[in-house]
Amino acid sequence: MTQKRMGRPPSGEASMKDRIFIRVDKETKEKIRKCREALNMTTSDLVRNGIDRIYDELDK
């Protein structure tokens, strides 16, 4: 049986150590929840994906 590894994730380029806190209204929170469930994503992944899409559009 394999034991689950505990402790800090490995450091490196993909390390996610910075945090951003935002305030949202109830409508936005509900939109985030629906998107998370429909896409089976975490809130963090959803936000990163959205930022990447907007950022990519800036170069066009």
C-alpha cells in the first residue's frame, strides 16, 4: 500500500506561494461556483485560466 506523501510541495517554477485576496458580490460568487462545477475546476484554476485568456488577448 502506498502512503500519501506529506509536507510542503516541491519548490520550483510551478510553486504557488503568492496569494491574492479579492472581494466579490453574491452574484459574482455564484457565477464562480457555477463555472467551477461545470468545468470541474478549483477557484484558483478558474481564475488563473481566466487571467491567461485575457492576457493572451492583449497580444492580438
